[in-house]
Amino acid sequence: MNNNTDAVPESYPMNGGDGTYSYTKNSYFQKAATNVARSMIHNAVAEKLDLNELFSTSSKNTIFRIADLGCSVGPNTFSAMKNILEVVQHKYQQSQGHHFSSSQMLEFQVFFNDQVTNDFNTLFSSLPSERPYFAAGVPGSFHGRLFPNSSLHFIHSSYALQWLSKLPEELLDKTSPAWNRGRAHYANSPDEVRQAYATQFAKDMEKFLDARAKELVVGGLMVLIMPSIPHGVPLSRLPLCVLFDILGSSLVDMANDGFVSEDQVDSFNIPVYAVSPDEMIKFIEGNGCFKIERMELKKPISSIDNDQVTGHALTMHLRASMEVIISKHFGSEIVDDLFDRFYKKTEELSDHLQPIYKEGGTQLFLVLKRK
Amino acid sequence: MNNNTDAVPESYPMNGGDGTYSYTKNSYFQKAATNVARSMIHNAVAEKLDLNELFSTSSKNTIFRIADLGCSVGPNTFSAMKNILEVVQHKYQQSQGHHFSSSQMLEFQVFFNDQVTNDFNTLFSSLPSERPYFAAGVPGSFHGRLFPNSSLHFIHSSYALQWLSKLPEELLDKTSPAWNRGRAHYANSPDEVRQAYATQFAKDMEKFLDARAKELVVGGLMVLIMPSIPHGVPLSRLPLCVLFDILGSSLVDMANDGFVSEDQVDSFNIPVYAVSPDEMIKFIEGNGCFKIERMELKKPISSIDNDQVTGHALTMHLRASMEVIISKHFGSEIVDDLFDRFYKKTEELSDHLQPIYKEGGTQLFLVLKRK
């Protein structure tokens, strides 16, 4: 039961605080995804959540416990939790007088989870002051246990599962076909590199689903939202992969100019994997505890304007989520120069990037029910 | 149900991080108190906690939820929680095969609570990695609601309740007999000053007990430990009051030397109140939801050696808990000078202070059960 997964060797928090490069101020792509997810969650709760299955009609109090896994520092997590809470509350009120007595109170407890290295101080200080729930923070990796058995009624995780718990070792092995020389990700790499990522992701998902199957009550819902790539679509159409590719080539430029070593660039890989729907189905069936209630590939960012796909916007966005991991590997002194180069490349490419963001980006939206 | 008590105007976290002046490294007086409390908690659980009253014998899982209110950043909170957990676990194992089936699992969830301004990042990063419980942090004032109804089985609070939620306004009113001119606390003040503190403390305790009565399940235990002064003992024998008095006179010296203004000193008051056992009985009876299972005044620091009552030790101790509040009022630039003066005074007085620490300091130890 102890949570020794905190010892996971790598953890990459988003930029803390609320400064210029903070995740708080630069997470509007994630926000756009949340907005699309809003109506989907609404339907999932309305159609698939059975409150009678979750709660005894005879108890005086009803506590509905929600967890957001990989919540970062806000503000997206707050609007996502508010959204879930409102629709559950609405459903509960409809059942009052029928299944539940009109005096029976529904209370909400929301658990905000992220890695121990997440900036919980910022998260806590920005909690909405008039929140209709009791808030708690839960530090630790969601690849291990975080909550007691059957203690949650709703689990939510948006744009967090794509982070690997660790990098596949083969990427650094010069004798391996998966050695990822001169690249920061797998978009333009030999297939062995992508396969190494896929294998690690499969291990991570196994642990994730095992832990959640224990924590979620029978009848509870789990909503997972993550970047995804449909079968057959080239990686060069996935915004995430395109950005990482540009970041990789900016690093190669810096190595060529002598600001970082070639070895440093070769050994740097971004631990992010975009799963396909087919893979996810395989993982969920392998686990066996969840029923897939809904599975959709959506274009998440149709609400994003072209003027949000500028070099500046993309640079701020990537810097907020990547600065910590880059500083850890290369030292913080290279960060300004690197993102300056990245900015120039994305500015040059913005005509090319805009349609990719408008058309190519897809998120996988999953509603699972604990059997 | 919403927790808008975060908006309490004043909050005074202990020094965060783990540096020289941190609470983490300078809380051994509190630790000594915890050690004495250890055996008392042991007895309270053994004699007064009835697991059959708390849990259905038919359910497959049993989750025992503990909260530490005013936990600060550790390490004391971790040893206190471990202590409670071990003795509850022991008791549970004894009941297995009798009241509970031998396959029924007991799990623990521990909620670490403190003000929003507490350094939760430090708390989380120092959580024991092999802990036999699921950990969560709960930000907010314990003078308001923090948890859902009947959701806790054990509440613990050590050396936190003495902090007032706010300072009585009369202390700053030049026309009031409670104007606390030239002093930082009430030890050598007119009785009206102490009375103003007492009135605020009574309001705080009313809110505290109201909230806890809702959160603790019937049959649940609440252990409260706080500095206290027995009826009839002069304030000059209470270590806390003596230290605050020395701090006040150090501030007056600084005003005389022109480093702070007289107005600043007059308007500075430490929001800490040492309650008497009689007052606490009155508050608990006024609330009506708790049975007093045990109430003891103990000398907490008999395990403290004379060499821990040096000017240096006392200065580090006071600085860890007072630096934030002093910096807020006077600015951080006066802190070194102030504690230098404080250090010299306590060094001079150490022969006088040692017997006060050995004999005069008392803590109130309370075991309450939810009726």
C-alpha cells in the first residue's frame, strides 16, 4: 500500500509560479482541449453515471470523491473539476425525491494529484475561494497507488498520460537500433525508437490501469483525455511531434554552433508518447476491469485562432511545459538561446503549422466505467 | 460547504524549506512535546477507540482517515501520524478473527492540513517514502470547514490551536484600555489585553469545535495538544510568554535606537494565546458534541536538557516560527538585528530561563470523543 512510486527517477513538472513563462499563463492549448471535453463529460455523466449504484439511499451523507490526475498548477484543473461537479450535482438533484431523500446532502471532495515536484503551493494559493468542494492535494506518480481501495467515484486526467514514467534505456544505447541520435523525439527517427517509446508507454498504462481499478468504486467513471494519433496518419501531422522535431533541430543547431555538446543532444529525449486508439483498447481489455463507455478522437483545438498559432504563442506554450526538463539536462543557461532559435523557426514555419494545428491535432477522449 | 476561510486576513506559516532558520530544523521543542504525547495517544486509542463503532464488520474494505491540523512542514507531523497509525493498526489486528474477518483490509489515508501559505512543497517532498498510508495535503484554516461530513476517524492537532485566527482590534485602538503599547504580547500588559486575546480565542475555538463536530464520525477521537497555563500560575512562569516578552523588549530597544518606529512596535502583537484547562472545558461543554475522555496538564519538555535552553537554541526556535510574521510587519531587513538582540538577552537570562523551561512549561493534552 505504501506509495514508493515517488522515487520514479524522472519527473517533469510544468513551470510553477505565475510568471511570464509559467504553465498557469501558458496553458491555453490545454484549456482549449478542456473546453471541447466539457460537453463530452456532460454527456458521459448524464448517460453513464448511475448514482444509485454508487451510494446507499439510506445514508444521511453522500460524499462524492473526484480525483484529477496530473493536475499541474491550474487554472485548467479548476474548470474541469467545476464542470464535473456541476453535472453530477444536477443529476443528484434530479434523483432527489425519487431515489434519494430531499434532505440527503451531497458533498464533494476533490483530490488534485501531480508529481511530488509539482508546485502545489501555487496550486493551493490559486484554488477558487468560493469552491463548492473540499480540496486536497495528493503528491505522487499516477503510475502507482495514490488512494485507498474503492475510495473514488470519478477520475479525470487530461493531457497527463502522454508523459512516460521514464525514458526507454535503449534510446541512449549507441549499439541499439533504437539509439536516437540527433533527435529529441521519435517523429523522424527509425521505427525502433518509436517502438521503444510504445513499449514503455504500455508498461506505464498497465500500472496506471491496475492502480485505478483498485481505487475507483464499482460503477465509478474515469475520463481520460490525451494527445493521440489515428492509425495511418503520419507523425508529421501531429502538432506535438512537429514541435518536438523543431526543438530537436534547434538543439542540433546549438551543437553545431558549439553551445551544447553533440553527446548532450544525442542523449536528450522528450518522454512523451502519443498513443493510438487501437493501442488504448488493447491496454484496457488487457486490464479487464473497465468497460469502454465511449471512445472518440476529436480535433481539440478547433476553437484556437490562427493568431494563437504564432511563433510567439507556440514558444511560450512549449517553454512552459519543457523548461524544467531542458534545464535539468542542459543547464538553465541555454534556455533563452534555445527558445529564441525555436521561436525563429516556428515564425518561419507558421504558415505550415497553422493547418496542422487546425486540422491535424487530435485528442483521444475516453470514458471508462469500473465493472 | 465552501471553504472561504482561506480568506482569513492573517496567516503565519512557519519558516519553509530546510535551511538554517527553517521550522524543519528548529522544531525540537515541538518534537519533545510530541514524544510525551506518544504514550498518551497510545493509551487513548487502546482504551477509548472502538473500531466496531466506526466500521461495519461486513464491508470488504476499511479506510481509516486521520487528519493532522496545523501540521506545518514536518518532521514532527510524520512521527505523530506514524504513532497514531501503528496503535490503530495494532488494535485492528487484535480484533481480526473476532469482530473483523481476517481477510478484511485496513487502509489509512492521512490528511496534512495547514494554512494555504504553509510550504506544502517542502512537506510533500519530505514525506517518508515508505509510508504505510495514502497522503494528502489540505490547505485552509482549521477555523472553518476542511472536510466532508463524518469523513474523519481521528483528528490530531499539536501546537497549532494557540494561534489566533486574527488579532483583537482593540490592541491597536489608542482609546481602548486594551491598547497594547510597547509590548508584543500580554504577559506584562494590563488585564484588558489578555482579556481581548481570550475573547478572540473563545470565538476561534467555537468555530474550530463546530467544524470538527461535523467532520468527525460518531465514535471518532480528537487529540488536541497545546501550550496551556494552569489557573493561578503567573504568566512569567510560562516559557512562551517569557520569550515573547523578551522579543517585545528587544523591539522597544530597536525603537529607542531608531531602527523601527515606536508606532510599529505598538502595533505589533503576537497572535498566540495560552488557554487554561478551565476555559477549554467551558468551550467543549458549550459545543456539546464531544465527550472529554481525558484531560491532562503535562510538563512537555522534561526531556529537554539545559544545553537546549541556551540563547542560541531559543533564538533559532523562535526565529523559525516568528520570522514570517515579524518580516510582514517590520520588513525583513530588521530580522537579523532583532534576533541578535534577542539572542544576547536570552544568553544573559539563560540561568533564569532554564528552570522555567524545566518546571514552568505546561502543555494541555486533551482526548475528545465525538458523541
